[in-house]
Amino acid sequence: MLTPQGLKGKQYRITGNSYPRLGRPPKKSRKILAAIGALLALSLIALGGVQLVDIFSGKKGGTAQACASPSGKPLAAPEPAASPTAGATSTAVPQPNAVTVNVYNATAKSGLAARTAEEFKKRGFTIGKVGNAPANVEKLPTTTVQVISGPGGLGGATLLASQVGGATKSADTRVDGSVDVVVGDAFTALLEPNQAAAALAEATKPSPTPSPVPGSC
């Protein structure tokens, strides 16, 4: 007979070769369960982080997805812009040697068109016709320069207008890319090259566009 401590005098018969455990169960299983739970929590946190990155980067599944049309099919990539043809609209600013400029004098100053054409030639422009302004060009004495082009010469007109201060641009129905420069009474000289470059940069500066919403097309 043995009376274990804490049993208040009650007697129990102990059989066998081992004593009953009176303490807490071993903690090994608890540690294993806690480790498994921690691994599952870390996995869920990592998965959530990847999804957030994909949402804010506009990606899904690690690769960029094409925006879909209302029918659910991906939109086709835009085709490269074709080279301008006769009669086509062209707003791209070309190199000076690709622009044929006709210089006309709308004032009573003798030789003004020839002198202006020579300055344009020094800057790399191709010179076409030089002379007095034709009858169909309106003479405005207060206008510094009138720059006239057709749809195919809009880019060249932008380039030429940046060479002078206070130029007025207008369009006609010509089908080639030539540009007319009509100098008026207020015209004195071309801008300095650095001033012309700054004027061209300002004229061709793109308009700001709103940032796309994350995950939208």
C-alpha cells in the first residue's frame, strides 16, 4: 500500500511496475501545433502581400494582362503609324532639311524675302519660292510672320513658327508638305537659335494626362 502525497489519507492499491503521472501532459505536441499555426499565418500574410502588389502594379498572376474589350476579347495592339502621304495630316516636327519653305515679302521693304530666305537656308531649311506675297495672301502690317501650310505640313509649320516671335499659323488646302512664310512690317529678324529651340520645346510640350487608376485599362 502506498499513499501518494496530496491524497489526504485515502488509500489506493498500486499495481504494475509504473506510477501514474500526476503532473501536466508533455508540451511537445503543443509546440508542434503552435509551429504549424505560425507557418500557416505567415503563408496567408505572404499571399495577401503578393495580391496587393499585383493590384497596385496593374498585373495579375505576375504577368501584364491586355485590357479587354466589352466582348471580353483582348484589345489589339496599336499598329505603327504610317508614313505621311500627299494630302495626309502630319503634325510630327521634321528636320529642317525636310521642310520646303516659300518666303514671301508682304511689306514695302525691298529684299526682305531674300534676306529671310538666306537665314532659313543657313539653319538647314530647303528654300522653295522667294518673292513678293501673292495676291491671295492677306497683308496685315502688324503681323510679324504668317506661316501657312496644308494638312501635310503642320509639323513643318510648327518648326518654322518657332524661328520667329509672334508668328500666326493658318492652313490651306495644299496637298504637299511645303510651308509659306509671309513676313510683315513688324518682322525684323529670326530668333536666336537657343531662343528658337526653347520656343519649339514649348510648342511641342505634351499636355499632362491623368494617372491611370491601379488595375484599370
